[in-house]
Amino acid sequence: MDCPYNRRITGMTPMSLRGPAAGTAALKTASDPDGRTVLGTLANCALGFTPWGTYLACEENWPNYFVNRDREDYASRVAHHRYRLSQGQNSKYFAWESVDPRFDATPYADQPHGGHVNEPNRFGWVVEIDPFDPDSTPVKRTAMGRLVRECATPSVAPDGSMAFYFGDDTRGEYIYKFVPAGRYQPDDREANRHLLDDGTLYVGVFGDRGKGQWKPLVFGEEPLTPDNDFHSQAQVMIEARRAADLLGATTMDRPEWVAVKPDNREVYVTLTNNDKRGREEGQPINSANPRWENEHGHILRWREKGDDPAATTFQWEIFLLAGYPQGSDVPANQIGTIQGDIFSSPDGLWFDPAGRLWIETDYDEDSPNHQGMGTNQLLCANPYSGEVKRFLVGPKGCEITGITGTPDGTTLWINVQHPTLSFPASDGKTRPRSATVVITKDDGGEIGS
């Protein structure tokens, strides 16, 4: 299609690094001695946008692309082992190091800047892309922290104060928000261009009785000091997971998508599942993640104090526990609280303009714990009553993901990812392919009405 906005962004697209970590020694490599330019973005996931019209690509499972073959170095380098880079002869899945040396993060003494040992530090960021300027250079915003990030969802108050919420999608990791230092100015796009370079990253503590607190990841504030081997704000951002560990953040059951309710800025997050909960060290049962070996996941929600995105305290509750309904013949730890259609492993989450909550699922349909649930689904929930209704199911082996819609609610887009049966063809012969599905009503009406 001949369109001036057409653009393809890949793992080889030049990108700028900005924010506190840009230009620091930990981001310099043999191929980029200045530490300010990186090739590509990897393993992008989920929803991210800004109110000034840019897109936020979130780097999720980027550790799978890297390997450090030096066992001793790997064990000593927090920026490698805390993010679970591959350790051995090859990276976990892709073996990109066999064709591009920058994915071999093993330190080699005969290469400048330690070779490519710092290359993993250049991934795990939020990447801001301007879709209306195809000649612009994407920017990795290091002030937002380095994670295995699932999304970057904004909440904007009438006065322009903002927060961006995201989950670190690994069992036992945390929920974060980033509050820019400046305020959004609706009529000045230029003034908003670099709002994401200066602000405070917070990590969530979900305490008992629904009380919550956001703790800042700020260098120099205890415990993020030289006494705990933190020496700069850049290091805090690069080692955000370790910083959150020291702050006593609440371990969560794979926090994935975040959605903000349009009318009151109430925040919802999917916790997809965690079969290690309660039986793996460092992942005890807690009030926000109350189920032993949580096979089916749940959804939390919270209200910031005063509905202020920049607040540092909040009130939270469990919106629903996924899984089998009460009274079914399943172990007590798997009993859910869904009102309506059954589902497991909530992943994608999105509010439409009318305030309906759309839920996408991602579970292993071959697992005995998911029998009777069919394939992965798109469901619609009423945030007031908690009632959930199934809207569609996907083909075998797929994940339903990537949801958005038009402002008038008459068109919905979703993605069907990695199906194993013939799709989008239905002849039983054609190779299955991922595809985007456009949904409309025959009468042109609002989807979900």
C-alpha cells in the first residue's frame, strides 16, 4: 500500500538512547563506544501509547536473545543473571549470536569496552516511536527502567499530570509506574516530545487490607545507595529489578497488561498465572496473590489516592479470580470467583470508550488444568457487576492478543497469534499463520452493545 506513513521497524533499525543511562559506561559496546545509539528493538509486546500521539513499543522477552558463556562472570554480573540471560553455549531459543556477535555477551579481553558484554543493557526499555514522522528515529527511554515489560499504559489527569503503568512479566516480578516530572500540554506537541526522559519510576507494594504504596527507585534514597552497590541513577534504572527487590516490592503472579478505566482512572492489571506460587523460594502467598500454585490467574484493580496518577498511595482489591466456578470438582486452591463464562490465564486487557473491560486469555489448552475451557478467548466484563461474557474463541494453539478499537466503538481489532491449526484459511491444509482480525457488526453498531 502506497502510504507516506508506511514503515517497518526491526531488530536492525537505528535507535537513540536517552535519559539517565544514555552515554554511561554500562551502555557502551565495541560497536557503540558512545553508548547513545543501538540497533533495533526486540520481543516487543502489548499496548503502549502517549496522549501526544506516539507509540510505545515495550521490549518483553529480550533476555532470550543473549548468552554469556562465562559462568563466573555471569554469576557476578547482576545485570545478566537477575534478568535470566542464557548461560551456556547458546542462547535459549534463537542462536542469534551465531550470526551477530553483539548477542554474545561473554566478556572478551581483546575487545574494546569488553566486547558486547553491555549489549543486553541496551534492551528491556520502552521505545517511543512517532508514527506520523516515518523519518524520525525511535528513542529508548531509560528513565522508565529496564524490565521484561508487557505494556506501558497511560493515565492522565485533567491538570496534565500523568503516570504510565506496566508489569514485569515473569513469575514473582513486580508492578511499576512511571510519573513524568513535567505535565502533558495538549496544545504543544513539541513540549511533550521528551517528557519521558525525566521523572520517577515507582514499584508497587500491595499490603494487607487493600492498602498499597508506590516506592520510588531513586539513587541516594535508602536502600539504593553505595552501601548496596548502587552508584548512580543510571545503575538503578539498568538494574531496576534488583532495586525493586531492596525496596520490598510485592512479588506478583506474572503481571501483564494494565488498563485504565476512562471515567475515573481506576487501574486494572492481569496476573496471568504462577504455578510456582507458594512453593518456590521468594514467592510466598501474599494478600494480592492468595492462591497456592495459581494455575488460572486473576485480575487486580486499584484507585490512586485522590484519583491522582502521581499519588504514592492507593487502595486495591481483587476484581476476580479466574478458573473453575465454585462447586466444581477441582482442588480448593483452584476455585475461582468468575460471574458468568469461565476462563483461565487473563493476559490482554483493554477498556473501550464506553467503559467495557475486554479480557484476552493465554493458557496452555493441552494442560489438564485447563480442560473444559476450549481454546483461548476474548471476553467482555462489566467492571461494576463483575459479570463476564465470552465474545469469541480462537483456533487451536493460539493466543488472543493485541486489542484496540475505533473511538465510536463500531470497529474492533484483535490479533490471533501462533495458531497450530489451519488459520486464517479453514481448509485444514494451509499453513497456520498469525493474523489481525477486524470485527464489525452487520448493522454497523457498537461492538459489545
